[in-house]
Amino acid sequence: MSNQFFTTIIEEICDELNIKVEKLSSGWILQLTKDDKIRHITGNLFDINPQATGTIVADKYATYAVLTSQNIPVVKHTMIFNPFINEQFISENGISNTILSEFSKYGKLVVKPNNECEGKGIELCNTMKEVEIAIQKLFMQRHQSISICPYYDIKTEYRTFYLNGEVLLIYGKTKPFVIGDGKTKLKTLIEKIYLPDNEIVKDNLDRLDLDYIPQQEEKVELSWKHNLTGGAMPTILEKGELYDRIEKLALQAGKAMNMNFTTIDIIQTTDDNLFVMEMNAGVFAQVFVDVIDDGYDKMKEIYKKAIIAMFD
């Protein structure tokens, strides 16, 4: 969500609630005032979560550690410290044995920075060489630590919006794909669908043979990741058995992390198990607003409830 778009929504809400809004630090800080109470929004972080908890959810491994300690089903993360920055946290055995052990167990690993979002810096590695290259790349980018995870065969990834013990919205994410007709190049098929214009999409497309001609009815996925910024499409999940299962897990995770306002990403694997993948203190929804009918109004209602809660 662009900063201006986000600011517009907040200003509309505050006008409706008779809350004064001031832009500070070139608009990065929104200062909200009502009845002698002052609250702040910085970027997309609302002044509603405990600071320590916000720091934890910004770190993928830390989130895993807390949820695991409370027996919440969560995607496994193994943390690897950057030896160029955090040498003091590395054992005498180094990091190679841990990396090799995880690869030997699972045969396929996902390497990710602990503190990025929107799928940035995440690599799916099918060989030890790919694992080592991905890790070295992140270390050279000065990430203090990274996580290596088993590859989960994901059927659908879901984003839940959580506020004070209540799930307000759940939507699923479908990976971007095209269907072949036996005569059209992949590049041309891709040009006919909606994809965001950003570096994440460009990086995904660079990995494909764009001159390839898919067979009739052949489905070609354009990314293995489910990020909306990478072209995945959201679909609101209706109430039902699956909704109830995801809601239950999200409520458990929100409580376990002591979060008040957050999004919780939950994966459904092809064998129908659910795991928390990550949580986000920043509540962001640009693509959702752009492509979902009434998306703007749905997000405005969520933000409105969060702002009301900030002043309670």
C-alpha cells in the first residue's frame, strides 16, 4: 500500500471518529489525538502492540521459537548466524554441519532472511550448492542471521487479520499461473494477465524460459511463492470448516505471542495440515485493496477497529 494511499484511509477514518491527525517526519509518523490521548502510526505499525512482541514478530526465527515453546503448529526454522557479524554466537563446530544436517534430512530447503517481508530474499534450494549460494548472498547483504526451513508442499497460504482476540478477515492466496494453448509462448501468455510491476515479479520471471510454449491446458506456475506482491491473487475465505480451523490456529498464535493487532500467515499443506508460517506487526494490504471487490472498504473497517482500540 503506497504511503499516500494508506494515509488517505487513516485520515478518512480519523475524520469520521473526530480524531486529529498530524503528519510528522515527512509523513512517516501519523500523530493521532483525541480527548487528550496521543497515539502514533509509523509506516504501517499501529501504536497498539507491546514493543518487545513487535520486535519478536519482526524476526521469523524468534516467532518460531516463541510459538514452538507453546506447542503452536509452526513452520520449522533453524537459525544460522552470519559469521562476519555475529561470530560470538557461533559454536566451535561452525555452521556447516547444521546446514548439511538440515539438507540431508529434508533434501530441499528454503533459505530466508529473518527480518524481511513480501518474499524478499527467499530462495528455494534443491542442492547443497544452491543452499550455500543463497546463504552467502544473504550474508553479503549484511543480514545478521538467516533461517533455513524444510520445504512444505503448500496447497494454499492464508492471511488472517487479528485484533484483540478476534479474527476479522481471512483470505487465501493463489500462486500466479498461466494456462497453455499449445501455440503461444510463455512470455505472451504472461502479458495477458495481471502482474504487479516490481522487482519481485521481475526476479520470478527471470527464472523462467519465456520462449517456452506450454502444451494445451498445461498449467505453468510463475512463482513457487504465494506473495501478493509477486502476483498471487487473493480470495476471501468464507465461513465453514476450514475457516474455523484456520481461525482457531490464528487465535492460538495471537494469544501465544501477546499480539493485539497483527496479520498471521498460515499454510495449508497438500496433506491438509495447518502451520503458522509467520506473523506481521505491520498490517499492509495494497494488492488486496487493488484487486478485491470492496477491498478498500474492508481494509478501512479493519483499520477503523484498530484505531478505536488504540484509544480504548
